[in-house]
Amino acid sequence: MLPSKAMKPAVPLAASIALAVFLTGCGAVKPKPLTHDEIVNRAKNDQQAMYKGQEPVTAPITLADAMARSLKYNLDYRLKLMETALSRGLLDVSELDMLPKLMTDAGYRWRSNDSGGTSIGIQDRVISLRPSTSEERVHYLADATLSWDVLDFGLSYYRAKQQADDVNTTDERRRKVLQNIVQDVRDAYWRALGAQRLLGETQTLADNIQAALEKTRQAERAGVLPPVEGLEYQRALLDAMTLVNEKRQEMELAKRELAALMNLAPGTEFTLADAKETGLSQVPTNLDQLEQMALEQRPELREEDYKTRIDAVETKKQILALFPNLNLFGGVGYDSNKYLYNENWAQGGVSLSMNLFRLAGIPAIKRTNEARMKVDDARRMALSMAVLTQVRVSVERYKLAVYDHQLAEESARVDQRLASVARAGSSHQLTSELETLRTGARSMVSRFQEASSYAAAQSAYGRVLNSVGIDLMPEQIASSDLPTIAKAIQASLADGEKQVFTQVADAATVDRPIRLSVSGLPERVDGEAVRGAVGKVMTGNHLTLGNGGDALAVDLHYSAAPGKTATRAKWDVTVQDTAGKRLLTQSYLSYLPDDVTTRSVVALAEAATLSVMDAIHRLAAAPETAAVSQ
């Protein structure tokens, strides 16, 4: 019979084994799909977490503000930051692997009978001892051993070096995501701002076209217009509005893209700061310098450099693994077995081992490492060629974008003048009103095209910076609040752009304000309406109205002479500096209906202003101006 104290530990152990066998045999683990409530809660929690802790939009957003919001709240960039932090954490873990190992062990041992044995003679096989035991049926044991494997230490050291370079690789990927986000924000911001500027005028034009469509339908039903002619008018009006809508929708979608980049919650309303458009810098000519900067700064090439270092360390690891393995160990032990002479003891030792068959793999390891390094070099060379190509292509695209914008600006001014002339000579006849709306729609399309071309030029501008690898985020920021980040980004943008673009184009931002005056108007013409229309044309073409000390005085003088069938009207445009020196004199002639109205005079004034817009831009931007007469 077994002692009762030996039976007690056996009962729970046997019960546990039986239960485990029973659960395994019955297949206790079954597939359990997510419930609808769990999915709903997960979606709800994710939505709350996506927009948690964000500063609300309380003012119009500038370009720097948009970049700051994107870099602080964009989920893709936050993911890269987390990956960088994770990589640094893995580096800390790999460094711990280089420490010696301290293994502790404690246990409880029980058996149902006594262990023991006897001895027999080797030659005669005669039993020489009676059966005996030196181990209790129940006893406790524990030990602690400190060991240090020299080969494992070396391998752990090289793994830690690889992990350190992996941290650098992850950081370069973060830089690339940052640069791409900045590029996307720049692209979406300028397209959205262009749409915002023209939205009000587009809606007015749409209302006028809708009213004209209704007039055309009424005239067709009343028999005033033949059906074919009426339908042709309607088709022309709808075509004009379709062109406007296509351009408007194309640019309005950019606002939603910008909201996504800034990680704003869907439905969040915001406006963009309608600041003066910055000038387009001249196309860089120092391509060799830009290519050298790209080869030094592009995150993709730096990542390849770190991968090469990782592969070089991998070669050292494989060579180190061929060395003999030296293991040093020492520790203390305890066993409660009462039959032992010493229940506590200390022990130590050293062992040396080596797998001799590994030596046969030396040639293969050598060939593999050489091939790996050649692959790294070939991949880096191919990527370098792609980078150099991107630099030259981006510069060429920027050159074309600047040229396209200049054409779009000129086209927009011509179409604005056509629309103004059409309004000036329009009557109350349906055909005249149709032509006015068609030219107005064409002018609106041209203005959308101008805004779109400027956004495209800004996008191409950013791609040049991106192709060179300019970092537009400073290394350190004093605070994490949005105004501080925006200010730091603005300063960093200026510094980074100076490295690539050294000269400013002629279309630089105009600084000198314009003091506007209108004279010579007939009594029945509303002077405020004329001045307001001319001022709107100037501000719409990036001029600033004001009365500063360096303001240019622009005067429009109206005069008219009645003719047999129409009135011969003339606007004399003069520009003077603060000292009263005349810088520009130009006349604009046209014909108006005999019944001169505010509408016709306003339209003619707009056309006259647009005809001298380029000259006013040059005078307002020049530090010292010279007289111009035409």
C-alpha cells in the first residue's frame, strides 16, 4: 500500500490530466464569429479614436496650417511614427540579448514508489548489493545557473547592429511619407483655394444661365423663336454651363482630399485663407547640383545604404557562426532529498563545441555574400538612375507648368475682356444676351483653367523639392501645438526652397498697392458700380488696393462722342507714382449703344483695365519705374 500522504498529490494531477484529455477529445474549441454588436462597437470606437484630441478649426487655414495639421494628425504619418518607435523598442530588446543568461529553476518531484537499484558483477553477473534507494519519494529542488555563451554574445551583438540600422531604415521611410504628404497637401490646397475663390461667381453665372434657359423656353412656347433656333440656344447655354461645372467639380473635389489629408472628420466645414498667391520661382538651371543633392538626401537611397550595412553585418554573422562555441557557466543548487550528503552545492564549468561540418559550407557562404553585395550595388545603382531621371523630369515638368500658367493667365485676361466687351455692347435681345452668357461662361472656364494651372505649377514646384529629397519638417520643434508647428514648417519651407530655387520669377507677388480713381462719368452712370467693378478686376488679378505711402495712382477717365448709330466711348488709363510722375498712359476705344447704361460703361471699364493689366503688374513690382506711353 502507498502512503496516504503520497496519494494526495496524485489526485489533483490525475484529475487535471483526465480533464485535459476529455476537452481535447470532445473538441471544446469551436469557431466563433463576431457578433453584429461587436462589429458596431469596434467601428464606433475606431471613429472616435481617429479624430480624438484634435484641435478644432477656428480660423481660415493657410498652407502652413494645412501642412501642420496633416503632419500632426494624418494617420499614415502617425503609423510611420509608431513603426519607428517599435523599431527602437526592438533595438532595446536585441541589446538585452547580449547579456549573460541567468536561469533559475524550482520544482516539486513525486513518485508512487521508491527509486533505487542493485549491482551485479560484470564477469560473473552475481548480485553484490541488496536493493537500496538514495532518493525520497517526495522532495523539492531548485537551482540558479549563470551562463555566458561567447558565440551567442557575438551573434547577438551583430543582430543588435542590424536592428540599429533597421531603426534608421524605418526613419527614412517616415521621411518619405512626410515628403509625400507635404506634396499632396500642396497640390490639394491650391486647387481647393482656386475653387473657393471662383465659387460665388460661378453660382451667379449658373443662375443667369438658368434664367436665360427659362426665357428661351418661354419664347419657344410663345412662338417668338422657331423651335430649332430655340433648341440651339438652349444647347449652347447648356454646353457653356457644362464646361463650367466640369472645371468647378474637378477643383472642388480637392477640398475633400485636403480634409482627408488633415484627418478632419467628414462633414467638417472649413475655409482656406485667401492670401495673395506666391510667385513662381524661375526654373532651376543648376541640374548637376540638384542631382548631387538628390543622391545625398533622397530617403530611398539612404534606406539602400542602411540595407547594405545590414547585409554586410549579415556576412560577419555567417562567418562568426563558423567559430567554436565557448560556454562558461556557474551556479548554485538545492535539493530537499534527505538522503543526500550535501543538500546545497555550487557548480561551474566551461565547454567548447564546434560543428565541423559547417566548415564545408565556407565556399558557399563566400559566394552567397559576394552575390548579396553585388545585388545591393545593382539595386542602388538602378535606384540612383531613377532618382536622377526624376530630378530632370520634375524640373522639365515645372518648366512646362510655368509656361502653361503664363498662357492660362493671358487666355483668362483675353476671355475676361471678350466678356466685358460683350456685356458692354449687349442689348435686351435674346441673341445678344445669349452671346453675353456664352462669353461669360468661357471667361469663367478660363479663370478656372488659370487657377488649375497655378495649382499644377505649385504641384510641379513641390515635386522638384520632393525629387531632391528636401526635408520640409524641422528636426526639433519647441512645442506640439498647431501654431508652433505651422510657424516652424513655414520657416523650414523657406530654407529648403532656397537650396533648390535661387531666383524669383518676374511674376512675383505684387507688393505696391493701387490707389484707384474713376472720373468723367455721365450723371446717369453709377460711379460706385464702375469703381467696384474695376477694383474687383484688379484684386482678381492679384493686385492690392490701398493708400500706402508707395501706392501707385491709377486713374480711369471716361469720355464719349455720339455717332450716327452708336456712341464712340474712350477710357484713358494713367498710372502715376507717389511723386506725381506719369508712368503709363494708354487709351481704350470701343462703341456703345446710343442708350449708354451703367452696365455697358462697367463692362467697357473692365475691358480697359484688363488691357493694361500686364503693364500695371510690372510697374507695381518694379522698385524703380519708368514712364510708359502707348
